[in-house]
Amino acid sequence: MSGLTMMMMMMSGLLYPQEEEEDNEDETPIDSFETIPDTMLSEILIRLSVKDLLRCTCVSKSWYNLIKSPSFIKLHLNHRKDIAPKLLLFSSPLHDKLLYIRTNDEQCMEFYKLELPHMISKFYANWYAVSYSLICVSTIFGSRSLNHGWDIYLWNPLIQRCRTLPYLDVSHIFLHRWAALAFGYVPLISDFQVVLIVSDDYGKIPTFFICVYSLNTNSWKTKTILDDLSVHLHKELDSVSVNGISCWIMIDRENDVETLVCFDSMNDVLRKVSLPHQNNDSSLHQLLCFDQSVALFHKEPKLNAFDMWVLKQDSVKNDFFWEKKVSVTLEKHIHNIVIGTRNNRELIFKSKLHQRGLITYNPETNKVNEFVRSWKHWSTLGIDDLFSTLIPFLVDPFVDGLVLLDTD
């Protein structure tokens, strides 16, 4: 029984109690549904999937207006993300621009294969980040010129809506060393943000042009920061944004070691945070979002082990520090590269035992579980046996939501 059918039955029970059936014989169910207060109707509708809600917009004009309203979209997203979402977004680094959504269960069935909207250039689109229902896609690293091709998009594939972000005039920045992007949701203000940092350190004092886009206002705000923060971005595709804190792993040019650079969009503060392990080998550090926190993984290849650290904030000192969560030595049949996280706080690894299998590790229970015995039958991957020893894809939790439905 579908969620929509169950909802209609529940609503019929509310409107037509068994003892009052005879009094309502001349009233159609749709007419009766119109009498339900919006607050009660919203509490019922938020339990439906996006697919069912889109069908519900055809019930009546009032339902259409309610479901497309910003307040309902926000209410639905908060409900869906808090009930342990059941979807995962898979992206293949080996097969250009391949994105698809699968169910977050033992079957891991294909739920939806994604095709980039026609407005996004497949040739230049080479950066993306996921936050709940939205995918942020950009051509920023496909064109080195600030005046050509720096397009950024927000895309909700389940409702087939895509928004091009407003034009950002950065023509005054003639020379720049690097640019970095991050995308995420800020619960405190219920807003999705895109953060762009452009570094211009050709002068005596390094200058950082910071631009923050707000989905709520559909506009950019810009800020110029003069700071002796001497860093260089060398992993331009890796970023994490959690609760308004955007992070990148960069090279500290003063001592040639990796460091974390954070921008707090709520307080407009840019800072460096030393990593627990000091080195300049980019292959040893990995940055991910884990349970709504910034997580750092330090790998020990020779031991097939890793340390997991979580970034914490001292609200009194207004500073950041690292807290070690776990140290793990993996069995030899497990690759020590985290390819993603599940919605139940489990880390996903590739297994060497089964042909193209996936396993998960739970940092809380220290248990390893089989997730997918083999992904060889996933014909949509389009990857042959040549790549069987490499990392086949990256995995992000995904929430079915209506974000962008209220946009034209």
C-alpha cells in the first residue's frame, strides 16, 4: 500500500467516522478534504514522499498552493531529514557525470538515475556537493578565467528543478591564486548556502574575496578579508560545509604542511586550524561530513588503518579543536579509503573479498557489516573490469525533499 493511499484512507477516517457515514452521502471526498485546516493537512502531507506530493498538487488549487508554499517545503524537509532518510546518492569518478540515487537498504536498489539538466554544460561541470535534497553543480574548475564560465547551479533532481545562481561580478579580481567552493545547509537560519572564496595573494598582504549565496534571498553578499593567512589550495574538489562552517584542506605555505581552512558564514570569520597529524601528503587526509559534523580521516597505508577525528567548537573561546573519535585497523580485505557514509552513521568501504562488494563500519559499535555483496550487476555504472581495483564511486546521504518547488 502506497503512502498516498494510506494518507487518503486516514483522512477519510477523520472526515467520515463510521457512525456519521449517512450524514455525508452527498459530499464528495475532495470537497470534504477542503475543510481540513492547513495545519492539520500539513501534518498529514509531510509524511508523504516527493512523488506522492507532486501527485497531490493536482487534487485542488488549495492543495497546490499549500504544497508549493515555502513554509510547507521547509516543514517537509525537516520531517524527512529527521526520520533516518532512506536514499543514497552515488557518483562515479570513473564515469564522467554519472549520478544516480539508490535505496539505503540491503538491496540498494536503483531509485532514480540522474541526467544533468540541459542548462548545465556536461563538458565544464566538474564540481558538485550534496546537502539533503539539493545538488550544487559548478563549472568553476572547468574554466580558469574569472570572466568566463563560472556558473553555479542548485539542482533538485527528484522534482526536476534547477536554478542558476545570480551573476557574481568578480571582474575586479584580475589575478588570483586559487578559488574554493563549498555548499551546505545552515539549520540555525533554515537556509542553503554556497560559499566561494577567491585568493589574491600577489600583494604584500594576502586578500580573500569571500562570497556567500543565500537560497532564501536568492542573492550574494561579498566580503573582503585582509589576512596573513598564507595558504594554497591543492585539493580543489574536496570541501565540507556543516552548520555554516565551510572547510577545506590546504597547504600552509609557511611550513609546507596540510592545514584546515574554515570560514564561519554566521560570523564572517576565516581561520586556520592545525591538523592532528602534520604532513604534506594529501593522500593521507580525507575530509567528510559525518553525523552533521566535520570529520577528518588520517590514513596509515602500511598498517591499513586510520584515525577518525571530529572538529569541535569551543563556544566560550570561539575556537576550534579536534576530538579523536576512533582509531581503527582494518582487515586486509578492506580498502582504507572511505567512499561515503550511510544515513545510519556507518562509513562505507570497498571490500576485496567479494567481487565488487561494499562493507560498512560503525564507529560507535566498532562493528563491520556487509552492505552490498556485489555491485557488478549495476549495469548503469558502465565500468568494466579494468577499474575493479579502483574506487568505483563516492556515496552521499540524500533526502527526498521539495526544495526549489516554489521557484519559477
